[in-house]
Amino acid sequence: MSRPPRHRLDCAPGCTVEATLGLIGGKWKGVVLYLLFEEEVLRFNEFRRRLPNLTQRMLTAQLREMEADGLIDRQVYAQVPPKVEYRLSARGRTLEPVVRALKAWGDAHIPPDSLAPPAAAA
Amino acid sequence: MSRPPRHRLDCAPGCTVEATLGLIGGKWKGVVLYLLFEEEVLRFNEFRRRLPNLTQRMLTAQLREMEADGLIDRQVYAQVPPKVEYRLSARGRTLEPVVRALKAWGDAHIPPDSLAPPAAAA
DNA sequence: CAGGATCCGCTTTGATACTG
DNA sequence: CAGTATCAAAGCGGATCCTG
């Protein structure tokens, strides 16, 4: 077995749809991916700055999973103040059409008022 | 408020990506959608026959959520043996490119051995 | 036939504190 | 800076039984 799927799949016709969702369907993976498409390369705390509501624990977990799934590359610099860079892997980059489709649909069909702003509801 | 989002969103740049995933990201919604793209119209037990591992509870829940999200239409016939038909709504149909992108990517990039067959692993 | 109602457990997500 | 460890809450998914 190469990738022990995180959630059980039972191959109905649309199986690969679920499989793909399993890879990017976390609560944050989509955003992480999206940011990497935009920024090319990001460090741990750069993610945190851009995603204030995302805890370290979650960020680490998501990053680790995506790395394990071969979607992103993690480059560690052996320095005194640690430095780790994240960027899309070749495989990760193939997801661009998918993420773009997701975003395009969302932009066009999601009512803006269902997108709760982080700290602007008063 | 039109759609009280099922999971909290905190609008980072790629927010709508997550929002879209929130609509189709359940464990079964992708398949349900996919089946409706194929079959056009399906009844409750027809879903169940095609998705043996999906419980009524889950099926009902998924169907209800997708209905609440305006993705599918639910047509009830007031008959003695109840009859309910499900089909994609106009809004639901707009998801086709998304689902197809998801499936296309999965078909091309998901290693087949990570797609556990329902009852064929021996 | 098409659900509704309950009960239960796992997984995900989150808040906090600590470390090399 | 870039995590790890622990603890607790919530949500998701499931099994079973019941009903109009």
C-alpha cells in the first residue's frame, strides 16, 4: 500500500472524486494550496500570518499530510534560527486546474454573506 | 444570512476554495453528485443500491444538506408508497466542471492501489 | 418506500503550554 | 523560528430501531 487513505473509500463510480477530495478536503488544505499557487514559496510563520485563525498544530498537521501525499515540498535549512520553506511539488502543481475550478465556482456561486469575515462582523 | 455555513470560514484569500469544498466536501457528496450527473434522476433507494456502504442516516443527511445548499431538487409524490425523486438543481449543474476537474485529477493522479475496493481485497 | 430518532465512537479541530 | 505535547470540545460517520 502506498497511501493509507485517511478516510475509507468504497469505490463507487465517482470514487476518484472522493479520493481527490480526501487529499485537498481538509479544512485548510485548499487555502494552503491556494496561497502556494500565489506566493510560490512560504515559510511556516508566513502561513501563520496569512491564516491567523489556523493554529500551529493544524498548520503542521496539514502541511505534513500534504507533504506525505507528495503535494508539497519541505525544505529545511540547518541554521540556528530555523528556516523551513514550503512550496508546491510537481505533483502539487498539477492540482492547479482543480483548485482554480474550485475557486472559480466559489467566486461565482457562493453568496458573499456566507463567507464570514474573520473579525469584521459588528 | 442566507446560508449558515456548516463549518467556520475565515476568509483568507482562498476562502471561496474552502467554501466550495464545504459544499461538496462531505464524505459522500461527491459521489452523490457524480451519480446525479450520470443518472439524471434518482430515488432514495436507488442511491442506496448504488452506494451499499452508505447508511440511510448519512444519505438523508447529505441529501438534505445538498438540498439546503440548493444543489439538488427533491420532488415528493404524495402517494401511498412514498416516492421521492432527487435531481440536480440548476445551481447544482453548474458544479459539473468542478466535479469533472476533481474526477479527472483523481483518475490521472491517484494511485489505484489507494482506492480500496469495497469487497475485493484478498 | 423514505425517512426520523437515538446512541455511540472515531477523527478532526482547537486552545495552551513547552522546546530545540 | 518552527515546531511538539497534552487536553478537551465538536463534528462526522455509523449501527440500530422505529414510523407514516
